Amino acid sequence: MSIDIETAARVAKLARIRVDEDDLPQLAHAFNDILGFIEQLNEVDVEGVEPMVSVTPMRLKRRADGVTDGNMADRILSNAPDAREGFFAVPKVVE
Amino acid sequence: MLDLSYEPPKPKVIAGAKHDWELVIGMEVHAQVASQAKLFSGASTRFGAEPNSNVSFVDAAMPGMLPVINEFCIEQAVRTGLGLKAQINLVSAFDRKNYFYPDLPQGYQISQLYHPLVGEGEILVDMEPGIARLVRIERIHVEQDAGKSIHDMDPAMSFVDLNRTGVALMEIVSRPDIRGPEEAAAYVTKLRQILRYLCTCDGNMQNGNLRADVNVSVCRPGQYEKYQETQDFSHLGTRCEIKNMNSMRFIQAAIDYEARRQIALLEGGGSVVQETRLYDPDKGETRSMRSKEEAHDYRYFPCPDLLPLEIEQGWVDDIAASLPELPDEKKARFVTEFGLSEYDANVLTAETVNAAYFESVVREAGDGKLAANWVINELFGRLKKEDHGIDESPVTPAQLAGIIRLIKSDAISGKIAKDLFEIVYTEGGDPEVIVEERGMKQVTDTGAIETAVDEIIAANPAQVEKAKQNPKLAGWFVGQVMKATGGKANPKAVNQIVSAKLGL
């Protein structure tokens, strides 16, 4: 798999990370390096091997259905650049 | 279980300018799990709380916060799956669906694309007595809801409330087995009924606890049958998805509009573009959500924060053993056990509270048919007049059973029974005592009835002559006698005596 400049630009846009036009070739190149490194894994024959999802045999931890959290709107909003009347205020999103 | 037999309904046909068209509809219903806390956090799910008060650091996607799954939510999804006779997958897994939107602080929704918790099931969608469509369920997966954006509070800003962020949803995906707008609404109605029987979702559409995305395409007659034979989608038209509807009326109107839009496009030589559309109830039309097009690249991948969800067969069996009697079974039982019409059984099983009320009445009064009549026509009719639900009924099942027993024992006539019902409804009291105290008992004493008949005959000689020539006029005398006795005379006895006295 090879990432071209156009794909790199699209990935950046979907992630809402601004990348200058001049930096795109470098970004595409970095993606390809990473993917190329990972593709080495395809050399291993894993026919019939169960996927390993954890290095220790663990069961997904569950919680009981009880309200134990919340009621701290001020703390939730404290890092927001703009908040009004208890809401996050963001530039208008028009549908 | 006793099954009622049924035939599938005819698909809806829309006549275009050139030829006939049929509709093919698949639905994705998002049902909010009736849990106290969210799917991956301990924040409350309560509706209508102050903005951003039901939010934990997990929901707000603060760095380093990790999701821990709410076991109750999983149980409810399994329960729903079992209620839809579906395959339960003992191993499922969570994936990240990535997209950017202000009310999604994580930048992804945790969902189940590759390994859903629940597999194939089915829903029998009743249209009318003896007519029903079996709709196949493809899957149910568990996922997080997003927050809520409010666009009309400020001209330049959108306001975001994260209270709903992270609430557990069950996405129930159907196969494209639905063939018209009415069927689509009936499908949602039936699904909602089953969810409410199971108590896994409260089905409150107004609050957005049950919302539907509808996939609509059109095809020429005959094409759908080819699809069903082969399961090959190429026989069908290109579909459009109408997002996020929370009213049965809008669902029907949106499908109808969308089908006609597609037909006009195709007959004009154009083609349908697969896209996401939004229904505008004010204008009664659907329009393209262009903003969604690029965002459709969701870049799904397994969620690294969560191990696969493994559940045990024994746990599933325990849930299965705790399932209540479901609508289809209850309806079939009402038809066979109480001799009800399918229509009446439908009405009485629509909500479990209605069914429970009816069964309490029958238990005390016997006579299912009479009880059904009184519950549906008198009680429901009266409650509806005041916009009351059955849980607000001033008449208890025991009181209604008392009235029915009085009718059955011929102590009161049907007409008096209605007056008695009104008294019990407005004033309360024991029906038997009321009948005694207010002298409402039916007069079966033939002597008393004879006296009344004699008096009326004596007072109306001209009518007597007419009736002798036209026996149908005897009814007039019966009416007069009933009036004279305040409706308390036994109508059958009055009929006989009037006929005998007039020599008919």
C-alpha cells in the first residue's frame, strides 16, 4: 500500500489537522515508511493462529449499572475556549 | 407456542408517469438502552438534566480516561436479541468509528462493526388481522450515542450539550424486507412494542430514545423477487438513507416523498446517487446532507481500549429464562384461550399494562369476549375522552369485573350497565351495592312488565290498530315499556309480552 500526496491531504483533513501544502510530500513519505515497517508482519505465517488481543489472559472488566459520576459541569467546561449558559459554545455548525 | 397463520401483505405500488414502481426499505433503529448509567461511564442517563451535568471525564474524552463497560447494558442488548429470536454471539468486539463533529468529543464513536453482539433474528410485522410481514433482522450492535448540538440559540454559535454523549444505544438493523411506508411504520411500532415488553428501551420517540434511519430504493415489479431468490442486491435500485427520524408520521411521509423523488429521477433518464438525506417535516421533503459525504470515510479499527466482549452461554440462558411472554405469543393466547378476534387481541396486547388489566378482569368475571368488549369499547373509549392512560383509570379491574358479572347474571340490562359504568367511573363504589341501592336491577318479574304493557296499550288505541296491520310497529311498544320502566325491564321478556298482548 502506498500513500500519495492526495491521500495524505485527505487523512489530515479528516483528522482536522492542518498541514501546509509544502509539508504534504514529507507526510506522505512518513506514512509510507510506517506502513512499510508494519507490512513486514505479513511475512509471518499466521495460518490457524488465534488473534492475540492481550498479553495477559484477562476478561473485559465490567461495571455495575449505577450512577457514580457527573454533576460537575463547571469542571467539564473549564477547559473550553467558550462556554455559555452551561453549554460548550462552538462556531456555528450548519447542517 | 401457538402461531396464528398469516399471509404477507402486497407491496405498495406507485404509478410513475411511465410505469409502475415498487419500494424496498431497510431500517436501522437506534434504541436507547433503559439503563441508569452510560455505556462506558458512571454518569447518569436521565433526560432533561441541566446541560453538561450528566458528563464524566470519560464522556468528555479527557486525556487518559478509559472506558469500562456497563454490564447491564450488555444484558439488555442480549435480552433484546433473544426477544427477536436472534443469534447471540458469545464473542463480540468494539471498534472505533472515526468522524469529526463538535458533539463527539472523542472524535470517534465506540461501536461494533466487525463483530456485533447479536446476529440474525426476525420480527413479525402485523398489518391487519391475518396479514403480516416477516422482516429479517441482520444484526444488533451496541454503541455510544453522541451529544446534542443546538443551532438556534445564537446566530453565530452552536451550543453543545454532552449529557447524551456515551449513552448506550442498540442499533437494530433490518434486511431490506419492508415494502411500503405503512409497513415501515408498522415495523417500528412492532419493534417498539417488543422493546417495551422486554423493558430494554422505553421507546419514547419524542425524547429521541427510539430513532430510525431509513434506507429507501425503488425497483420495477418483479425485481424484488429476484433479489429474494438470490440475495443479490444488483437486482435492486440504488438506495438513499434518510437519517434520524423520531415520528411514525414523518417516517411514512419521508419514505413516500423519497420514493417519488427517485421515480421522477429515473423516469427522467437520470440516476439515483447513493447518499444520506435529511427529512424536513416543515417542507415535507428530503434533502441531501452534503456535509456527511466526506465524513463517510469512518476509518474503522478495533478499539484498543477494550478487550473483546466474551459472555457465557449460561448467562445467556439465564436471560432467556427470564423473558416475559412476548406480543405474538400473548396475542395468540388471547385468541385461543379467550376466543377473541385477532383485532381485539391486537388492541389488548399493544401494551403490557392493557393486557394485564384485561387478564385481571377475565380472571374475576370469566367470559373473555364480554370482558374484551367492555375493556376496549367502554373503558378505553371513556379513558380516551379524557386523554387518560389505563394506569390512570378510576375503574379497577375488580369493579369492571363486578359490572360484567351483573350483566352475565341478567341482573342488569346492557343499557343499565352503561349507566352503571358511568357511575362507577365518576363516583366509584362497588357495582353490586350501587345496583341494589339505586334500584337498577332488571325487572324480570313478568307481572310488573305485564302491567306496564297493559297501561301503554290502553293509552294508545290508535297505535294498537296500526300495529295489528304492521307487526313491525310492535317495537314502538317495546320502546315505550322500556321508557316507562327506566330501562330496567328485561328486553326479551318485554318483547314476548308485547307480542302476546297485541295478538301478533
